[in-house]
Amino acid sequence: GISGSEVLRALREKHTSSELPVIMVTALAEGSRVAEALDAGANDYVTKPVEYTSALARIRSQLSRRQAEYERKRQ
């Protein structure tokens, strides 16, 4: 019963964008909505209908970034 933006805000209270990458998926492609999600801590934004090749590339990119940050911290 809550919006995706509210879920994102709750997640960011407990996890950084490095710890838990979030890619918002929505039918709303308005520039202000995209900016709002990114300002709230989303790592990326995908609009519906989802183009899966592009979405998978975005997921891989976020996971690679997270792995690189993890490796840096271990050194």
C-alpha cells in the first residue's frame, strides 16, 4: 500500500546505494519523476515497457560497480 518512492526512501534509511543498488521500474517517464527517484537514492531508472536487453545491461553495470567498490574496501 505504499509507493515505490516511499519504499526507496525506507531502503535508503538502512542501506547506502553501494550496499543495495536500486533500479526503479515505472511507467512514468517524466523528467521530474526520474530526477525525483535519482535524488531519493535510486541508482538507475527504467521505464515500462521494459526492454530486457537494456535492463539487464543496467543491472550488470550496477552489480559490477558494487563489486568494484567492495574490492576497493578490502584492499
